[in-house]
Amino acid sequence: MTDIQMYGTELRSDPLADEILQIVNGATKYKIMVQCIEAGFFDAIESVGEPASLELLSKKFGYDLEILDRLMNTLVSYRLIIVEQNKKGSNTYKNSASTSKYLTRSKKPTMIGLIVMNDKMCGPLTENLPELLKNGLPKFDINRNIAAMKNGMNKNGVNLTDLKNEKNITEMKMKTIKIEDKISPTCSPTKTNVLKSNKMPPMPNGMNMNKMPPMPNSMMAMKMSMMSPSMMSSMMPKPNNMDNPPCDMLSKFIMSTDAFSCSCASAVVRAFDLSPHREAVDLGGGSGRISIELSNAYTNMKVTMFDLPPVVQLAQKMFPHNSDGTLQYKAGDFFEDDIPSGDLYILGHVLHGWDELRVDQLLNKIFAKLPPGGSLLVLEKVLSDDKSSPELCTTNDLILALMSKGKERNASEYQKLFAKHGFTNVQFRYIDGFNYCDAILVKKPF
């Protein structure tokens, strides 16, 4: 038998293939994570309460031991699962800190909604890229959808029953995307008719899960309008033994959007010294996450979260908090209604979703309402000067093109935009890490 060995020679695959294979493997990693979430796998690990052996997990939840071993090795390589050795020298497994915090239903905020939304909506939308490349038009338009939504809004807010008629919401044809084939609704929205489908796979045997923590909304009705009712009908996976989780369409979509800001909300409200301001208004505040963080950071500041009536109603129900009265909620449409008075306005993930006409309209309205010396805090991810980074922002810029006439901007474009509307003293604070937020502060001159 010949032992073949090579010395002194570097063995390497073609480096030109590295970036491509990383993207391909990244897609596979993502789908494995999604399936683990939908199967309740991370919840099962969390419910044990301590590092557990493969044998214990296999017996407790009915997992095939060999497949469980392979899955655990894979998730350990992704750093979603931690492997440790017990006193006997045997391997035990537990969720990583990030998995425990953001990928389980027993904790909030959670990123499960964002992950499922991306899987059910953003992924299918990319199938329309060849058509977009040819005609430059998205399959459906946020502005048109919002107008349609408003036609169904009564004095108490949006009539969600009207959402069952998809033609009233969007002219988008589903021939290419076929969203219905990709979504598995888990429960029927309250007083709302939606498409029926198979339920999500049941949670492992032996689970005694808490209710799904109500996940915040944020990004207001603009983001709700990005999707047809069939898209929104079931964004969140639901284990079959969960007790009455929020099931209506809007609450599910609300649950899917809070993750955009949950990892950096605390950082963005502290990006600048906002203590001189006394009244802040979070326009399109959604879940109120930014508003809550702001009121916690600046206890002498009165904060108003302003959004469409159904969004405000759900935000108050889904995110009850101990308030000293400095945080209040107000319902309305910031395009059509008078906005609350304040010396600080906040736009979190709002500007990037609208066309130039609507952006101009909103900024003009805010400028007119601000007192001299007042400020506007804009929370958006800022593109690099050449628009080739950060990767998350460039990707989102393309996704916006697939679903709206909005766009991401670089610092120069934001400076020109704010100057156009009379704002001065433009300041940028970049939030480190992989996230959806940077902070921009502008002033209305004296």
C-alpha cells in the first residue's frame, strides 16, 4: 500500500469560486435555520433549561438520534448551538446566546418574524428581478396600495375585512411569485377571511411552551402595504399547542417587522444628545419600540407614537409597558391628518419606502410643523458613497425596487434631500454591527 503525501506545496481551490460558493452555502444555511424555527427545534432546546445530551433530546422530543447528531454538528458550525462537555466527558448541547435571545418564542423581542417574512415574501419577490430589470417597474407599488387601504379606512381605522379582496389592494398578478404556494397559514385572522392552508409542523412532544411573545410592529402601514393579504395571512410559524397567539393579519405582520430595529433601538436613540428636546413625535412608529427606548433614555421628554389607527391599537395591546405618562399613542395618517406638535420628529424606516413626491410632501409637512431650532431624527441604513456597501443596505435597496418606488440613499443624497426642504446641520452617526439602522439628525434653523 502506497502512502501518498505532498509536502511544500500549497493546495487550494480556485479563489475565484469562493464568493460564489459562500453565497450558495449562505442560502442553504438560511433555509436550515428557517426549518429549525418552523419545527420548533430551538424552542425545544430552550425548554430543557440546561445543556442536554443527544440521547436525552432524542428521547424527550422523539428525534432520530443519527439525524439529530448531524443537525447539531451543523448548527454548532453556524454558532447557533453551543457544545460543551459534562463532568463525564460527554457532549451536551444548548442554544447559543444569540439563538436563545432572538430565535425562541419565549423571549422578546424576537427575530423569528423577520426571518419568516424574508422567507415567505422577499425571497419569492426576487423571482421578478428579470422582469424588473427589463421594465424598471415593481410588481406592486406602495403608494397605490396605501391609497387603496385608505379607501377601506373608516373613522376607527382600516377595515381589515376589505383586505380579503386582493384586487382592491394591489394590481399585482401572482403568476410569477405564486406566494400562496409558499405560505402555510397557521390560524385564521379574527373577523378576516384569508386563504387556508396546512398548519405548520407540530412542536416536539413534551414541549410546554409559553405564548408567543407578541412581536412589535414598526415600519407602519407602509410595510403592511408592501404585501398582499395572502402574503400577510400567516407570517409566523405557530406550534400546534400554543395558546391563542395573535392570529390576525396585521398582528402577524407587526410581529415580523420589529426585528428591523430591535437590535439597535437602544443605540440609535443615544446616537445624539437629544436632552434639549421636550416633545418628540415618532411618525409611523409602529410597535413603539423607538418611542419606548426614547422615553426610557430621556425621562423628561414627552414622546408621542403616531401611526394608523389599527397599528396604534395593536401596539398598545401587544406591548403593554409601565409608563409614567411621558409616552402616549395617537392615531392618524401623517400624509392626510394634522401631525402632533413637537420639537423633535422621528422617521424610522419611513423615507426609504416612498417615492420622491411623497417624501417631499412629508418633509415639507414636518419642516412647517417644527419650531425654529427643532430637530428631525431619521433612522435609515446609509449607503456608502459608491453605493456598494454595506451589503445589507445594498440588498435592501434592490428589494425596495421590487416592491415599491422607494430607495436607500447615501450620505450625499440625504444631505441634498434635507437641504432641499430647508434643514441644516446634517449629522450622521453610523451604528456598528450588522443591522438595519444608522442615525441622521437635522435641524430647522432659527
